[in-house]
Amino acid sequence: MIWRDAEPMADGLTIGQAASYVGVTIKTVRHYHRLGLVAEPERDVSGYRRYRSGELFRLVQVRTLAAAGVPLAEIADLLDADPEAFAATLGDVHRRLTERIDELTARRDRLHRLDHGDRALLPDRACAVLDRLAALGFGPDYVSGQREALVLARALVPEIFDNFLTRLERSLDDPASVELTKRGLDARSWDPDDPRIAELASELADELLADRALLAMPTGFRDHPETASRYGMVNHHREDGSRSIARLNALVEAKLRAAGIAVPRQ
């Protein structure tokens, strides 16, 4: 190939020209020199370093490998390796890059969920439950309370989160259960000593006991020193604003314990 540039190739290229030809910056070329990846050319009689084809070829190799994701610290050994070692090293780099891509994809997905409210903190299955609550006529305040309870349950008592979610899903499939839950919401306006609270507590406990398997506590769950506190944070969430709801929850828990369910005590 015959070069016909302003400066003949025989004279070599300045560092700026070499960087431009290879597609990197002058700063990058100098960084390669500092790392020993590319030898610095000797200075000519004018005191300038001139890059010839050998240095350019090495620059292209380093730039290509770096752009492919090979760490700079590994490039020198890789370029001096035999074909078998070269292939093995590239295979390892490919594996690490794949792991990195998976990690970045997961981060991207988390950021995407942040743009969608509930999905930043809850799995899609839980979000579907919240959507169903709204569709069934439950008000924003109740849906918000259930959202918070689900978030707390997932964070504080992950051992029982799936069962908690399953109970909610099944209750929404049963019109009678939906109406019972709405009656429980009405209890907020009742006097704490209203006899209807005890009646409602019995009905709610009976509904829960109809599927005892979902009330079973995982092995070792109660042995955790903070189990009762964590469980209570979820099960009694928001009841501090209503004495009637606090009494209703206490009665339901008492009836479950009487039926042999190991409800943690605070």
C-alpha cells in the first residue's frame, strides 16, 4: 500500500496522528504507554516520537481488546499468550462480561420498576392483588394500607409473605369474603365495645381457619427472638388510629390461638 499523506509514512506519525488513526485519544495512548501495553517509540532527531506500523499495530490490538471488555491489566499477558491461552482468556472475559450484563440488566429493571410506583417494592403478583382491590371497590385508603402491609410483610417476615399473599388472593376470589372484609372496614366507625365487633371477629377467624394450611408458621419461625415484634408490625399495621380495629384484630388473634394456630405474641 502506498501512503500519500501530508507527512510520509516513512517518517512515522505523531502521537496525535496515531491516536486519530487508531480511534482513541492522545491521553489514552499515553495511558497505554504508562501501563507498558505499548512501547513508546524512540525520538527522532527533532525530538518527536514517531509511531510506525509496529506501534500502530500494537495500539490497534490493545484498543480492540479493551473495547471488547478485556481489563487493561490482562491485555499485555493476553497479547503475548499462545493461541490456546488466548482463547481460554477470552472465554473467561466473555463469562465475566455476561455476568456484568446480567447485573446491569437487573439494575435497569429495578430502575424501570421505580417509574411504576408499587412495582419498585413489590413483585408483580402483589401488585395484581392491589389492582384487584381497587377494582372490587375498596377505597384508596384501604388499598394504601394493604400496600404498606405487603411491603412490610415482604421486608420483615419474608418467611410467611407467600402465604399472606395467597390468603389475599383467595379471599378476593370469594364474594362472601370480600363483603366480610368490607364489613371489617365499617368497624372503624364503631365503638370499641360494640358487640358487633366480637361477632365479626368470629366470622373473620372462621374464614381464616377454613384454610389452616396458610396459617401454619414455617419451622423455626417462632424461635427467632424478634419474630413476635416483626409479625406484630405487619399484622397490627395502622390499627393505632382505630381502637375498634385494634380490638377486632386482638379478638381474631385470640380465636386463632384458641383453635391451635401459633400466632406470635407481642
